[in-house]
Amino acid sequence: MNHRIILGLLVFLTGMGCVGNGGKPNVFIIIIDTLRADHMSCYGYDRLTSPCIDSLAVKGTLFTRCQAQSPWTLPSHATIWTGLTPVSHQAGRRADRTYGLDSELPTIATILKGNGYITAGFVNVAILRNELGFANGYDHYSVNMCGHGRAGETIDEVLTWLHENRGNPKPFLVVIHLFDPHSPYSPPDPFDTLFCPEGVDGVDSWEISSDGTVLNPEDLEHLINLYDGEIRWTDSQIGRLFSGLRHLGIAENSIIILTSDHGEEFLEHDYIGHGHTLFQELLHVPLIIAVPGGRHGVSDSSLTGQIDILPTVLHLLEIEKDGNFEGIDIISGQIPSDRTMFSSGCELIFADRCDSAVLDKENVWSLASVLKSEKKVIMCMRTLNGFMFNLTQDPEEKLPLTPDEILQQELEMYWSTPPTGRLIHVQSDIIDDQLRGLGYIR
């Protein structure tokens, strides 16, 4: 563990002990939008971007190889909610149509509510709103249409809700989605100049031409500096949450899980943003799980994914499975060394820039990837064109190889998996406007 993590220990160290009196622990799931694992200090980044989150890693297990199941918000959150891959739950966007989460699918909120939990969700983007099925099972569900810069307000809202409900004998499930690292990169003072001495200086996002060309590549370092400032700002608000949990006497009886929905591209493969490729800058996300009385300071290099969050929570709470999840318990169980992890759901963003044999505009929605050990295959499932990378020898995915036939067959099996959820088309001008405003569609 990086020695700088010690700087964050005081934020969280005193807060978690064993579950008392045989009661069920509270569950907090913190999802930070657009957060790359490799830009966090607990994952080895050379800047101290996440001291408060680092302290959580010291109190729990940090999974170093967690894969997002999709490179954008809607399908990734549906995976976290259900423990299913995008092929199974079908939430996402294809052919200019938005599909929500099937209300008949068991989710973490519906299952825990059915097992005596009070459930609350606090989210900060329109595509997680009620109409798309994400509020199902929540006793309280707060949605901000566009929550950039609202990390502080959201944590205030969470702490207020916890204070108002602290006398309730039932345990809590609290899901918190913070949007701030998402573009535009404009952290508040003093985080705007923490890694970027000149501050925002009028440039907080990429300039894109009508054909998708990036017009200001010279601002790459500037925008990365601001992005890192956004992470540190968000981290400071998570520190406030941890302090609040201790103050309310909740921390010592709470499971805390922190993850992200996807990462962000900064021209690594000539792309920016997210949603349109399956490279590791979009799929490698953080996953930290701290359990009362559980493992401390563990770094686990087993292959894991967002699909594992729900099955792990159910196992920790000793709740019988209420559905056929595709993930596994990664805290108490043995994670197979030969595990495969699938990702898909590239339905959006800059499809007009996808000009290779695999990433063409017509077929971008049918991209899928599989990761097994050090081998990763990305393939268009319509044309079966694809390439493979050895992530040990080529972690930046610059040297494409001929796909392994066995991995290609596994991808074909994944793509042909019968869906578990129904296709729920959601027609909403508000949602389309929000997606357009975020740069997801044109």
C-alpha cells in the first residue's frame, strides 16, 4: 500500500468495528462517476488525489483488477443495481432509442427492502431517474438532473436524511452517486489550482468539431490537471461523509463499498470522454469494500467486476439470492484464477469518429470485450472483426494481436446469452436533451 495512504487514515480509522447484538449492518454504496482507477493514489497514481478514499482501502479490501461492464453510466449502473451484464439486463441505448431498467428484475434495493432494510438513493444525473426504472425499491430516491459540482450538497442531503432516520431500528441501504469528475472539469476553489496552477482559465472541456475531431489537443495536460482536481474535491466530500457516519454512530456497523461506473479517455487511443470504446482507460474502475470486523489493508489482484457487488452484499448480509446473478461473492468466496470478465454497451458518444474496422459507426453498439488473465479481446459482434491485447506486456493496449480463438468463442457465447430483462423503451425529450447536453448524443 502506498505510504501516502497513511495521510488519510485519521479520516476513517476509528469508525468501523464489529457488528453488535447480531444486528444487520448498514450498507453504503458510493459510485463516483467517470473515475479512473489509475488516477487514484491508492491505485499507485503519483498525485495524492484520493486520501480519504485511500483510508477506506486501509480499512478494507482494494480490488486492483475491477472491470466495468460498460463504458457509460446507464448500463453500468444497471449492472451495479442487478448483478447482470448489459446483454442480460438490456438497459442502455441503441439505434437512437433509450432503454431503461426492467422493473421486474430484482435489484439491490428491492431485495434489501424485502429483507427489512430502509432504502435511500441519491443520484446526480437524469439517466438514473425514476422513469428509467432506477428508483424501484427505494423508500427515498433523490435525483438531481445534472449534478456536476454537487458533491458537497449531495453529502449534506445524505447526512440530513441519516440524521432524520437515525432513530429507526431498521438498517439502512444508502446508494450515493457523485457526478463531479465528469466533464466539464471545473473543480471549486481551492481544488481548481491544486494540480493546475493557472486554474480553469476558461478551458474546462474539449472542443469538438461537427465531425468529432478534437480541436484543442494542446489542452490535454491542462484538462488532466483539472480532472485530478475534481477527484480530490470529490474525495474531500467523501471524507465529510465518513466523519458524519462516525458522528452519527453509524460507521462501526456499516459495510462501505466504493466504485465507479466507468473511466475517462484522454487521447490514449485518439479518443476523449467515454461511452464509445472498451479500452482499459474506460473499463478499469476502482472497487473497495470495507466490512465491519473484516479484512483490513488487503490488496486483491483477482479479476472482479461490477457484477460482483450485489452478490457480495447478499452474502455478507446472509440473504438468500433472489435472482440469477452473473457475479459472485468476492469477499468470502474463492475467486477463480481463470475467470473471464465481459463488457459491452458501446451505444453512444462520437460514433462518427469510430473509423477503424471494429469501431465503425454502424457497428459501434455491438462492441464487446472479454478479459481473462492477461489476455483481452475487443470485437465487433456483428462482423466478428477484432483484436487482442496482452495487458501484462502491453498495458496501454497499443499492440493489437490476432484474437485467441477460445476467447473469441467465449465472446460469441456471451453475446448470444438470452436476456434476463425485458427491453423497456423510454421515450423522453428530457432524457434526450440531457444526453445531448452531456455530449452522449448529437
